[in-house]
Amino acid sequence: MSRTPLSRKAVRTGLVALLALGGLGVGAAPSSALSLRIGGVAIAADGARAVAHPGHETRFDDSFTVHQYGTVRAAGVRNRAIADSSGCSADDGCRAVALSFQIVTMAGTDIRLEALNLGQATNHSCPSCETVAGAYQFIVSTARPFTLSSADLAQLAAVHHALDALGRSDADAATLKARADALAARVTAVLQAAAARAPQPPTTHHPLTVMPDATAFVTVHRMFDR
């Protein structure tokens, strides 16, 4: 999945390091979410974690979150999907699937941003196990603030329902990946259409050109591991 330029200005700030303080990180628990705004600083952390072992041979966890922050001067966003399988026999393998979709909207002309997106699947002494982790992060940056419409949110909710169903299915890893990518493409299309409707700043007039001062961007980060 391709990436597009993010925001007017994206500078590493160390904001994501704040997520690990005060219990704000995404830890070993199943799907979790954090959304904070302190002044002009926005912080979001989301994640899904599935752990399978002989006592629980099939595990699925997913996360689908939408954060709408409006105008910010800085943001730190983190999204993780972690899947672990361990100790299952060759005749009775485990299955762990973790899928996390994080959507963040923000506005500004000089946003300092740090974004982390991680998908990690690990087998521990479990060669016959099927372990899948998919992390999808969508960051919408516009010059002026906007909110997703009820129709936008309804479409995203439909994707969320489809994600739930996908994780509960018995699809193999390759099929899970293809279907998750297709769902991510649906999310991207909704966000691109919504960003295009965001209020535009005044245009800059030049004798030869008329150009907008800023452009809306949808940046997609994807990490799939199995």
C-alpha cells in the first residue's frame, strides 16, 4: 500500500515516547485504546494483541479506532498489532490473529508529528502454528479542521464489522492479508473523499498561477507480519 506526503511539515519530536509514561503504552492486554489532547498536543495509542497456546489454541483480537483532533501543533500516534503462538504440537497447531486499524484526523499548517505503526507475529516453539499480525494506520492532515460526516462514520463502521468477521473466519494467512488490504483500501477511499471536502484556506494569487496554500493528505502506514 502506497504512502502519500504527510501534512505541511512532519518532524520527529519524541512524542511517541510519552505514550510509554504513566501506563499510556499499549501493553500485553488485548485490544486497547488511548486518546488524549493536552492543549495543542494530541496523543493516540491503539493496538490489538492475540496470544495462543495449548490452553487456548485459537485467539483473535482486533482494534478499529477513529480519533478526530481538529487543529493541533504536535501529535504522537502509535498503532500496534501483536500476535504470539507458543508451545502447540505439530498435530494440533495454534492460531493467533491480531488486526489493528487506527484512523487519526488533524489540522494545521506546521504540525510536528511522530507516528509509529507496528505489526509483529511470533511463533515460540510452534512450527505448525498460524500467526498473523496486521497494523494499518491512516493519518488525515488538512489545513483547516473538519469532522467526518455521519455517512463517513457509517461506512467506517461497516468496515469495522467486516474486520470483526474476517478475524473470526478460518481464512488462511494469505487470504487474511488480501482481505485486510481490501478493507484498508475502503478506509482510504472514505478518508480521501472526506478530506477533499475539508474547508480550504484562501488561495494564493500569482500572475501566472492560482494555487492553494495547503493540500489535504491521507497517509497510510501498513505493516503485515506472519
